[in-house]
Amino acid sequence: MQSNTEREYSKLEWIFYIVILPIIFISILATTIFWLLDIEVKDQVLQTVNKIPYIEKLIDDQQFIKKDYLIDNPTKEQLQFTVSELKKTLNEKNNYLADYENKLAKKDEEINRLNQQITELQSKLNEKNVSELSREQEIADLAKVYANMNVKNAANILSALNIEEAVLLLSQMSIDAKSSILEKMSPENAAKLSILLKDQKYSKDKDIQALQSRINSLLKEINNLKNNNSADKSDYQDLLKTLANMEPRNAANVVWSLYLQDEVQVKKILTAMDSQTRAKILNELSPANAADIAVLLVE
């Protein structure tokens, strides 16, 4: 008798540990997972069972109708919350657009200022080149006169001139003419003139290179500003994507609220949108409001 009782308890324990306990554990685990993932298991199970013939009659359909009604007809508090969120989003976008316009205006001013500087520098560079050509022609003509003179007389005359004037004249002569004239000068004068002849061309080229370098620097600065403008335009595209990804009804509310505050921005936004997204948004507006915006787009 005692052994039979022990066998019965052993079977009960086996059933409890092998069958019942795992079922309880799995149920708790599944419920926890569904709760964390925010999955409405009850509604899904009832909806599935409600599709089974005969059994569907045992389930009350009113609970599904009520839930669908609440989804399609939100409460006043839900509408107020939605409007509040849309206004908040609209204010953020308005602030962003205003900041973007200010930055764009400042960068345009900076670009115009730099372009003006480039124009002035290029004008100076052109004037300098023209002036140099005219002056060099006059010096070249005078240098030709000295080159055709007697070498000794030319050397004496150049030695009597101001050292800078002598350098300018010698710089326009051929190498043979310069060599012949320097040979007839005193070693001291010949040495001074030789050094200055070497430095004169370097100084002239360096002056022009400095102007050209400044122009290149300004052009680079303008390119950087234009690249920054492209980045800002990328941010503007993000705003368009945000509106495109919203529900058409909500996007229409945002666009209309923005239209009441700034028509120019609305025109820019809708013009930049693709036609399909723009049509969905306009379709959610009232006919009168949609007509006002349509007139704005064709102006």
C-alpha cells in the first residue's frame, strides 16, 4: 500500500515538473516579452478567433467597433495634443528657416564683398601690367640708344645716372651689350649694377605674384562659402523629407499654418517638393485653402 502511494506521488511530481511547470514558465516569459514589445495579444487572439465559424458568435463585436471608432474619431484631448505638437514642430521649422535665411543672407553679402575685392585686385593687376608694358617700352627705346652708342661713352653716361635708372636701362639691353658696358665701368659700379640687375626682375615678379596670390586666396574663400551654402541646402532638403514622411493630413496642417505666417517660405517648400507629395498635401486642405496655395504657386 505504501509503495502504491509513493508511485502515485511520483507520477504527479513528474507531471508537475515536466508539463505544468514549463507551461507556466513559458506563459510568463511570453507575456513579459509581449508586454515589453507592446503587442496586444488579447486583441489579436480575439480577432483571430472571431474569424472562426460558429465560434465568432460567442465573441462580442462591439469591442472591436468601439476601438475602431476611437481610432477614426480621436477625442478632443487627443486632437488638442496633436495640434499642440504640430504647432511646436511648426515653430521649430520656422525658427530653423529664419536662421537659415539669415545665414544665407550673410554668406551672400560675404561672397559679394569678396567678389568686389577680386574685381578691384584684378583691375589693379591689369593696370599694373599695362603700366609696366608702357614703361618698359619707353625704357627699351632709350636703352637701344645707349646700346648703339660707343661702349665707353655709354658706360660713362650710365655711371653718372642714378643707380636705379642705370639698372632699368641695362635690364632692357641684350646680354652682349650689358657685358660690354659693364666691362668699361669701374669694378665697384659694375658689381653694384650686377647685383641690382639680378634683384630687379625678382622684385617685379614677386609684386605681381603677391597680387595674384591674394586673388587666388579670395577665390578659395568664395568656394568655401559656396560649399557651406550647399550644406545648408542639404539641411533644407531634410525639412522637405520631414514633411514628406508625415501623414498628409498633418503635413497639410503644418503647411497651412506656415502659409498664414510666411507665404514665401510655403512657396519655396512646395515648389521644391515632388508633385506626388505636393498633391497629397493639397488634397488634405479645404478647397478654398488649396486654391489660395495653388494661386501662390503659379505666381
